[in-house]
Amino acid sequence: MIIDHPLLGPRDASEFVYLGDASLIDRPNPDTEDASHAFYEYAYLRDNPAGLHRELWFHEAGDRSWLVVTRNTETHEITKVEFAKDVARLAGRSL
Amino acid sequence: MSDLKPLPSLNMASATIGAIQIQERTDLELASVAARRGHKADCVTQLEILLGRAPDIGQVVTHDDQFGFWVGRHQWMLCCSSQSFSDLASDVKAEFRDTASVTEQSGGWVALDVSGSTVCDMMERLCNVPLRKLGSHQVQRTMIHQMNCFALTLAPEALLILGPRSSAASLYHALTVAARSIA
């Protein structure tokens, strides 16, 4: 499998480490009243889609960037690769 | 100026195995530069002052007795070949001030010069860096025997490998085994 890094171009998947679902970026606010339930869902519940899936990959043997990779779980086709930092900032997750 | 001498991480003479020479470089000082938010342009300007131009993605820029290379987005490593061993990180921090976070890296890395006409044959047994098409003054971070290393092409048929200093002997072992396999 080849991941098309936004800066470095196509790189072998063996250079990367998989972390999990990209929804992990959306960490719940611990100060809300239903934080306990929100963290239960955040920690334990995952969608398991047959089709497009957004997931976090770390470029360990490369520039050490975190990426959000959109991958089709049925075909392994990768349709989009973004920096996790940019995704998080767009979602207002960073100052 | 101090008369202290740095300890080599390997403390062994250079090795010649077939056409390959492997030698530790003990004259390098390293400091990493990471641009703080919104200050990338300031850092690029400062790198241009220090090196002539800022290293672009995957590039090494040499300038007199120093060179710098791209590490990641908005991050660079500065290296200085020095006999004086002042304090590169402090000097660099004084130049970049609040535009970047500067970290002393000299103690973290072992630098090995690997050269010879068969260096590509040797390295393709060790890592997935496409040396034959990489060209001069390029850098790629890679894995050599599970050790995270930088491979820099500073001259034809010559590489500088920066690897974890605490695993210097393991890295040296990996290089010599690969060199022997093609000797």
C-alpha cells in the first residue's frame, strides 16, 4: 500500500504507523456535564464502515508528521491524505 | 573558549571493507530549529542569512563549514563542523530569538561518513532510500535495522548517516555487515 504524503510524495506504508480512527482528534470536553458518557463513547465505541474511512497514520520513518488518511476499507484505495494538524485546526481543535 | 574535547560515540578507527569506507565524524555540532506558529517566514529569512538559502523539502544546503537540512514541516536541523565546540544551540537561539524553538542535538546523534563506489549497493540492503535517483544534497529520514536515521547525500558516492547515538555500535554493526556482504 502506498500513501501519498502531502509533502514527500508517494511513500510505502511500511514507513507509517497506524493509530486508529481519525475521530480521535475530536476529544470530548472534560468540563461538560455528560463528559463521562462522552469519554466512554470516545474511548470504546467506533464505527466500522465498509467503504471510506478516515484514519490517523504517523510517518515514523519519514518527517514524523501525523496524517489523516481517507481509505476505502473494501478496496484499500486511498483518496485523500491531509496533515492531522490542518484537520484539527480546521475543526477548531487548536488555538 | 573551552579546551574540552567531545567524546566519540564509537571510539574506533575508520573501517575499510571492500570499496566502502566508514568513519565516525566527531566534529559535528547539531541544533534543531522548529518554527513557532506564524513565524515560518521569519525562520526562512534567518536560515537564508545563515546558509544562503533555506533548505526546501528533502534538501541539504551547505554553506562554508556548516550545513542545514529539512527535517519536517517548518523544521530544520543545523549542523556545524567545528573544532571549537562553542555552543551551537545557544548561538542559533540568539539568532532566531522567539521565532523558533531551538534544541541542542549534538548529544543525540552519531554521525557516520559512508563512502565508496558501491555505497548504493550497500545502502539498498539496509533501507528504502532511493539513492540512485536521489541526487546530491538531499536528505531522507529512514529506518536502518529498526533505528531511525537520516541519510544525507553530501557528495557523489558519499553519505552522511545520522543515527541515534545510544545505538551507535548497533548502527555501525549494521553498516559493516552490509558492507561485508557486498565486498
